[in-house]
Amino acid sequence: MAEGIRIENLVKTYGSGDTAVHALRGVNMSVAKGEVVGLIGPSGSGKSTLLKCLGAVIEPTSGRMTIGDTVIYDDGWKVGDLRALRRDLIGFIFQAPYLIPFLDVTDNVALLPMLAGKPNAEARKEARDLLEALDVAHRAAAMPSQLSGGEQQRVAIARALVNRPPVILADEPTAPLDSVRALAVVDLLNTMARQFETAIIVVTHDEKIIPTFRRLYNIRDGVTVQEGPAGSHGPDGAGKS
Amino acid sequence: MISLAGRDILHGWGKFVLTGMGLGLLIGVTLSMAGVYRGMIDDAQALLDNSGADLWVVQKDTLGPYAEPSSLSEDAERPIRAMAGVDRAAGVTYLTMQIAHQGKDVRVMVVGAEVAQPGEPGQPPHLLAGRRIVQGHYEAVADVKTGFAIGDQVKVRRNTYRIVGLTSRMVSSGGDPMLFLSLKDAQEAQFEKDADAIVRQRARTTSSPMLNPPGNPAVAEAVNAAQASSTNVNAVLVTVAPGADADAVAATIRRWQRVTVYTRAQMEEILVDKMIANSARQIGMFLVILAIVSAAIVAFIIYTMTIGKIREIAVLKLIGTRNRTIAGMILQQALGLGLIGFAVGKIVATFWAPFFPKYVLLLPADSVRGFVAVMAICALVSLLAIHAALKVDPAEAIGG
């Protein structure tokens, strides 16, 4: 399968000298298009730092990141407009859905294509199609506060997918959900990854969903270890390697 | 692109409108203060316009008759009337006093004007109802703001006067409505002495052999009569003949009479720049304070609204929203608040203006200036919230 995202020897150091904190010490990982991988690790292991580097919200110290065929970082940003990079190449799913409370479901999803310059009608049509695919089209006119937790998370997934980004970063997307809904969300992510040929990285502590990933990356002390199908991992990421 | 500000406002429109209304009341007070100032200027100009005069002849070296006491012999009018360029001249008296009417005290400016010929300067230029004064005594014309009605009897000093006519916009520079009497009645009211003073003056006259020579009681009677009455006026109002230059006529009067003469421009300067100056500064200070308070309130509201959306702003930034879109959203909300506030303020100021005891003049130009100021203040204070929003790190949307 073609590669969705590749990270090579990514380093992130906060501060310098004696007070330097080495959050990432040379992370390597790759996710193919249409693949969903888990990223686990104990608190303080560097998961959030890695996610922020991948999301182009903080700058790594060194290393290389490639999305599809586009090198976005190689010991320095290779794209001028990080905002456009985030809008066009990366989708985000957060711990809580963080839907915009004053926009209805359709416009929450349509906002991204609108920001990218698409006409409102076209953006809303794309949003409705995605909501249909995610089985929340019947709530298209509802406000976020009128949705259940599961519905909100589906809308958040639709928002992440709407610009058809090659990569989606999901930060604890099942944290607020019960087991049934959490597993349903993972199923949905797998389906969407295949349908839209998107590489999805799911950062999680959620024991319920860890066994469902075909591939896991365990991050410890700023270094990732690729693991096979999960089966005996604890919430702190400890397990066989 | 949809309007994020519009959607946010619609989502919480109740809160937004209530906040706008609160701000609007404050803006209404600000507009009313400006209206009070304009009303004072207009009252002063109405006083000058309605007097019908081009020149004010007053006691030498005084700022009379409105800003300082001034006393002239009414005979000063005759030589003035005969001067080249003078069309009409008439003596007037002004006396501000409180008179009781139907159990309430009414503050009025009693104006004494010559009634001999209609159109003499000093008389009310128009009547709303009734007729002008035609008898030499005991008739009055009142401004409608006095609350008097035709046929009412009002007591000024010792005498009672019947209201025969009503006029409007005849007010003193302080906004007190005018009550017109004949010049003789007004002189009596203005220069009247109390009974004790008259008795003592008569006793002094009687005891003086020079004023009460033996065998000629008519001398003492004449002296007493002269002392009990006055033929003084506060000013002589002059209208210049068509085509005559008011400044030139004023210069002629100054040359030949020991008096001070003011032209319309000079009198306006006395009323506006000298009499109203302190009040204007006072109102100006209020306007500045109200503007600062309004600005602080808008700044606080917009800042609080923005801080309440920090997480949403972080998400918007993370998913690629431009800074200018976020800044625009905050700016539009601030302007929306200003727009609601101004509309409410304008409505309430217009509604409550007639209930003010003094004239409140809301000029369209002041409304335009107020609108621009409100919008400018809203735009300016939104910078604080915009600064806070632009400082939000998109990483805040990502946990940890």
C-alpha cells in the first residue's frame, strides 16, 4: 500500500543545555493510506509532543516528515503556510468533539471546505454526503448541544474527513465514550480510512480499543517501538515488544 | 464563507441583545447629554432670535442684559430711535423669578416689553393661541412651557395678571420660559420696594426741610412718587433699517451715547462662550467619562465573550482558520454590539428627551457623530479581545 505519512528520526528538544528536555529522541513510524494505527505510551512519554509535531503546531528540532509524496519537514519546515498545511493535508479528531457550538452540524463539517474557498452550497453538499456516510445525516440541522456524545464524535470525524486529508490525527477519540460506542468509533475510523484512503493515527489510553489495532506504536521516553497486533497491552502502553 | 460572528450572535441572541440594550441605555444617556448641551445653545440662540433685535444697547461697561445686571433710563431709547440706520428701538426689562400657580412654583423670566405697536423688538414674535397684550396693565402672554392656559390668573409680586396669549420657544438662556408683561407692569415688578422701605423713605422725605418745604406739601408728594416708581429698563433693543450695517449703527450709537452696544454676533459670544462655557465643559467631561465607561463595558463584554470561546478558537486555528477570519469574527461582534447599543440608545434618547425639564435638542449630525464614535470605540476595544484570540495556541486543542 502507498504511504500516507512517514516520520524519520524525529527529534524534539525543549530548552537547551543542562535544562534541555528531550521529548522525542528519534521517532520513526510510517502509516499507509487506508491504515489505522494506534499510538500508545505512558504519560510523559512524548505522545502529545509527537502529535503536535505531526499536526504542525510545534516545530520539531530535527528529522523528516513526509505526507504522501510531500516532504513537509526536513530539519526545517518545507511548506510556507502551516495553516494551509493543517487545513488541506491533516484532519484532526480531538479527545472531546470540540464542535463549534454556534454552527449547526452541517456547517460544522462544511466549515473547512468553506475556509479552503469552496462555495457554501458545494461545501454543504460535501458535508451532507459525509454525514450520510457516517449515519448522522438525520441530525444535519441540529446544533451540537442537541447531539449525543456518539453523534458528536461522528460529526467530528466527518469534519476531519471533509477535506479528504491524506492523514488524520485522532487524540483519544474514544475517551468520553462507553465500550460499545468506543468500538463503533474505531470501526468507523477503519471504514473511513479504507473508503477515503486516509492514514489515521489514533493516540489512545483506552484499553477497550487497543486490541483492535492491527499495528501499534508504543512510545517510551521519546522513542517509538513498532509492535504487531495488540493483545496484551496495558493502558500505560506496557507490553511485549 | 459563512459569517461566524453572525452565527455566534444568532446562537446566543438573547444574551447579545440584552447586553446591547444595557449598552444602549448608556449610549442613550450620552446622546441625551449632548442633547442637553445643544438645547442650551439653542435656547440661547432662540432668546436672541425671538428678541427681534439686531443690537443690544446696555448700561456702559456691562455684559447685560442676560449675563450681567444692566440699567438704563428708558428715555435712552428716543435718541437712539432717531439715529441714522435705526429702524426700531424699544426698552425691555428682564427679571427671573419664581411665581406660584395652582399650588406649584413655576420659574419664569418676566419680560417687560412695550406694547404700543405690534412688532416692536422684545415682544413675542408669534402666538400659538390668544392675542397679544393690548392693555397697558394686568395682561400677560406666557410661553407654553410655563403650563399656563389662556384665562389663567397669575400673581407677580403684588399684582395679578390674566394670561391673554400663549407663545412658544420663548425661553431665557437658562431655559426658563418667559412671561411677557407690559413694560410699565414689568418695571413695577422689577423695581418695586417693600412696604416698610416705602414708609421709611416717606418719613425721611417728610423730615427733610429741603424735600418737604413748609407750606408746599406738593414737593414731598412729588419726591415720594418719584422714589416709588422706576422708569429704568435693562436694555434697549434695536432693529436696524433694511440695508443698514449693524456694526456701523452700533458704532454710531457708541459714539453719541454713554452706553455699551452689542451686535448679534457679540451677544451670541457672550451667551454661548461666556455664560454656557462652564456648563459646556461640565457636559463635555460627562461625555468623556460616559465614552470611557461605554468603551470599558464593550471591551469587557467582548473580551469575556472571546475568552469563553478560547477552546473553539484553538480548534478553528488548528483546522486552518486564518487569523483575519477570527479577528473579523470578534470585530463584527463588537460592531454588532455597538450597532444594537446605538439603535437602542437613539430610541431611548428620543423617547425620554421631552421629559427633561430643559430643552434637549438631538441633532441628526450629533447622532451621526455618535454612531461613528460608538463604532470606532467598539472597533478599538475589540483589539484587546482580538489580541487575546490571536495569542491562543492551536496546540491547546490537542490534549496533554
